Amino acid sequence: MYVCSCFGVTEQQVRKHAEAGACTPRQIASACKAGTDCGGCVRTIQAMLGRGACPRRELLDRKQPPGAVAGVDAPVAGFPEAA
């Protein structure tokens, strides 16, 4: 069954991308464009992904030291680090 008729993306394709680590509709969109045209399929994609554990998110959390913000490696110029 088609999930995204704008780009011809099927339910099977969305599931395959999810199994490969796409945990959010935005990550699915990056993988196959689903949800980037009219947006009518985004809620369906959200429902398919559910609220289960995201393996990629768990890996990121394990790599970050306590109190760190995921995706931020160094202080931004002009903003002093907290002592």
C-alpha cells in the first residue's frame, strides 16, 4: 500500500528505512522524500514509527557524557562555558 502518493513510497519502503535506523518522519523524508511535498502522509508515517525505542537515539545517548546535549561537541564562540 502507498503511504506517500506524491513520491510513490510504499509502507514496505518506510518500514525498511525504519529498520535501517530512521526514527522520525524527518529521517524517513531524508531517506525517501516521503512527507516532503503535500505533507498528507506525515501522520501515517508517525503512526507507523510509533513511540518505540529508537536504536540510533539510544546509541547517541550512550556516547554523550552526562549533562551533554546530543549533537553539540564544543562551546559556541561568544558563549562562555559554565564553570
